[in-house]
Amino acid sequence: MKPADKDPKRLIVALDFVGEKETLGFLDRLDPDNCRVKIGKELFTACGPALVKKVQQRGFDIFLDLKFHDIPNTVAGAVRAAALELGVWMMNVHASGGRAMLEAAAGALSDIVCWHPHVIGVTVLTSLSDDDLAELGVRDPARDQVLRLARLCDAAGLGGVVCSPAEVALLRENMPRGFLLVTPGIRRSGDASGDQKRVMGPGEAIAAGADYLVVGRPITGATDPQAALADFMSEVSGNLPNPY
């Protein structure tokens, strides 16, 4: 796999749909050379693995966002299935599943000669505030919990984490080079934040150190999705680090 800073496709479009026809119709309006796409729980539950194959046939790499969280053996089996049966580019597991589960996910494909997708951990959902975490018994603020879970993911052998834009700079400063930071909660000025509580603009997130940006409704709900994607791409490219 090429390093993220050499990857021309830094944007991942979240397919916020519930049906196959709507999803494929939307994808017909996007160029797979410009982005990857994310399939989450709602769409996968509605349409199943068959849709994954149809999206791939249109040339799109897929981030399978199912946030596996179960006993270690079950999660390892799910990771193997996503890689061997679906051939996804990236998938995630919940970091709060604990070290044994994370190690099982990271090592699930170690003895198999196959395509090895990125396996990353979900730290703290971008819909959660410090008050929400306190209700769950987490006394530390979100940024401290995110750093703690990111370090656990790295120690367990995962390749990166999902984190909000608010924690990108903190993680880039504290995590090893090459540890991927995948960042939802990306909004341009004027975009509705929806149910995201910790948001940032695309250029700011890249400048802070994000590797991949996940964008949903500002693109999927746009009158011209390709134009909206191009707008995001322009902000990203204007804030990429100088390679020289």
C-alpha cells in the first residue's frame, strides 16, 4: 500500500443511503479516480455483501465501516471475511473492545497470503461530547480518551484510528509516523453539522495531520455531487504538506 501522504485519494465519501438503486445512481455521478467510499451499518444491513461487489465493479475502493466489537475470535473471523470474501480497502473495529480483541483483529490475516486491507480502530465517536462520556463513566475529556485508545490500537498492531478533527493534531504529535488518522466530522463553513459535535473544515483537518477525510451529507446531499467533491478536493490539495 502507498503511504497516505502519497495517496491522491484522501477523501472518503460516506454513502448515507438505504437502498441499492439510490446508492448506485449516486455513484454514477462520481469519479472513482477522485475518492473512495464508505459503506456503513445501515446500507450494509439493507443491501448486504452483494452491494459491496457492485460498488467495487464501478471502480471504487471501499471503507467497510461496521465497527466490529465482539469477543476476539468473532472479530478475527469478521476481519478475515471482509478481506477474503469482500476485498475491502479498509475496515474498522471498536478500540474499546480491549487489547485481546484488537490483537486478534490485527493478526487475523497474518498467516494468509491475500490482500491485506487497513484495519483501524474507532476511538470516540464524533457524536459524543465530554458530557456524554461522563455519563458512560469516562471521567477524562474526549481528547484524553482518544489518545489512550489510539496508543492501545498501536500497541495491539492496528494501522491507525478513526478520530474527530479535534484530536488530529494531538495524535499526529504523539503517534508514530505512518499511523493512519481517518477523520469524520468534516464540514465546510456553511455546511450543517448534523449530529456531529466535533467538526472541522477539510483544509484545517489535513493541515493538522489527518490522512483521510470522511465526508457524507455535504456531498451525498449536494445538487451536483461531483462539484461538491471537487470543492472538498480543492481545499484538501491547498493544505497538503510541501513534499520538498
